[in-house]
Amino acid sequence: MIKENVDKFGVLYVVGTPIGNLADMTYRAVEILKDVDFVACEDTRHSSVLLNHYLIKKPLISYHQHSKIGKIDLIINRLKEGQSAALVSDAGTPGISDPGGVLVAAAVEAGVQVVPIPGVSAVAALVSVLGFNADEFIFLGFMPKKKGRQTLLKSLQNGKRPFIFYESPVRFEKTMIEFGEYFSQDTQVVIGRELTKMYEEVIRGTLGEIIEKLPEINKRGEFVICLT
């Protein structure tokens, strides 16, 4: 796919941002945010906190899962005019369980250069502290709430690789109980809650043990969960 005048286009930088601890920003990410013409972000209020922390002042354009095509066109047109932009999510790396992938696809289609600026990801953070071999694993993002959920769980029953997924505090307890119906009580579980934040917690045990102590587990915050 060859586009005209691509040499005059700006660059879309996909910038990983902290999942909780603002000190987890990389030097390169900070420099990129200082250099771009504008920032496309999920929530302008949320991203303003990050930018203010690093004394960065840039125009913000909201871009999220409910953004209409016109918003994508606006961003792409500015890139084609020669402006450069940083794409950030509320937390972590855009495109991973995040609507950023749609904007990246539009940029690629338009012939705009897309450059990754690696940063934090909750799934990578949990994998680093699992305590067992996870050279291969399946990442599910957020599990389906209804449609396709049972089919997915059945497909995972005989899997040989650990699988990792994100879960909200509202659905955490229900999900763990439901897993008890599909997987052995001896299945090993590692749960990361509020990773990198003040009340960070890593919980380990068998599925049976986790279900038994569900009433004691703090349900606040975001969860990333591994079963093997």
C-alpha cells in the first residue's frame, strides 16, 4: 500500500504509560510527549494528571471506544498535514485490551508511520512475578461477559499453556466461582491486584484455596489473573 506524500506526514507514536505508579514512565516516553504536536487519549482529565506530573503542556484530543469515525478522521488528517501525535491509553500500552488498535489501523491504512514507544503492561508485570515457566501463555484480555463466555471456558479446559486475563472488581468474585465449575480445584492461580499502586497485592494459591478465601480478598481495584 503506497500513499502519496508520505514523507510529509507526521508520525503517530504509540506510547505506553504507567498502570498506577507515575514513576514507571520511561525517559523516552516523556521526551516523545514533550516533542509531539498533540496527544490522543482516552480521558483528557486522566491524561492531564500524567502530563502535569511531568510538566508537559500539549493539546489533548479524546479518543476512546465510543469515538465516532469523524474523530479518527480528524486525527488522521492532522497527521497527514505533518503534525505528530502520541496515542496513550488511561493505563498501560495502547492496543492491548484498548481501542487504540482502531486508530493505529487507520494510520497504517493512510500511510502514516506508526512508532511503538514501549512501556508498562499489566499482563507483562504479572508474568514477571508468576514464579513458574510462562515462556508461552495465552492472553485473553477481558473475558466475554455473556456471549461466547462458556464456549471460551470449555476451550481452555484442556489447554497446556497458562492463560491470563483482566477482570474488573465488580466481576472478580463471580468469575472465580465460575472457574471452579470448569477447572480442577488444584489449578494454580496467581492474581495481581492494583499492580504498581500503593495497595499492590499478588495472591497465590490453588483455585480451590482462592475460592475458599474469596470473602477475605479485597475487591477494590483492577485484577490481572493467571491460571495454569
